[in-house]
Amino acid sequence: MLIRLVNSHLFDSFIIVCILLNTLVLAMTWYDQGNAIQQVLINVNFAFMAIFTIEAILKLIAMKLAYFKDGWNVFDFIVVVATIVALIIASIPELKVDVSQQATMIRILRILRVLRMFKRAEKLKIISETIMTALPALASLGALLFLFIFLFAVIGV
């Protein structure tokens, strides 16, 4: 029963929507932000962290060791564990360690989880494979462009 839940299309879609909403929340910070808004965003981030932690726990219970055979699951697990470790370190005042920047960077890694859509959407998969195939040619083109810019910079001097 639990294995069907964690492998269902609806569960996966819910997690993708949570990832997209989390991305939106992470983008909602600005300079000189009010304390009330900042506290709301922190609480929403905690809620998303709880959702992603529950997702990892459910998948671990349902799939057991097969959970770690999928690279995306390993990535999700690392992000969840790193987020929890950063929060634990930040909550210990005796350490006097500010890990807020590291915690934010770990939360930003959650955004990369959206790339999981590639394995479901066939057209996105084709586009990404085409881009990966074209990268060596683009590197050569970039080197040629750099050479021209360097040449014109030398002529300009």
C-alpha cells in the first residue's frame, strides 16, 4: 500500500508542486525585509522541510534499501539530512556558529529536485539529451569566440 503511494503520479506531482512553491518562497527575500515577513518565510521553509523529510521517511519505509538505488532519491536524502544537520547546529547557542548562509544554500539545492520532471516528461528528456550532445560543439564555439574577443582586445590596446 505504502509503496503504491510513494510511486504514484499524484504523490510525485504533489512533491513537484511543493518544490516549485518552495522555490517561490526562497525567492521572496529582499534587502531591509520586515521581521514579520521574514519570520513567516522562515516558518514556511520549516513546513517545506517537514514535507520533504516526511517524503524521504515514507520512501525509506516503503522502498527500504531500493530507495538508495535511484540517484534522485540519494540526492533528496542528502539535501534533507544536510538541512536537518544545519538546523541542529544553528539551534545550539553554545556553538556560536552561524550556518544561516549554508542552510540557505542547502535549501537552494532543493530547487534542483525539479529536474526530476525530466524522467517523466519525454519531450523534456529529448531536449536535455540534445543539449548534452551539443555541449562539446558549444565549447569549441565558445573558445573561438573567446579567441576573437581576445584578438580585438589586443588590437584595441
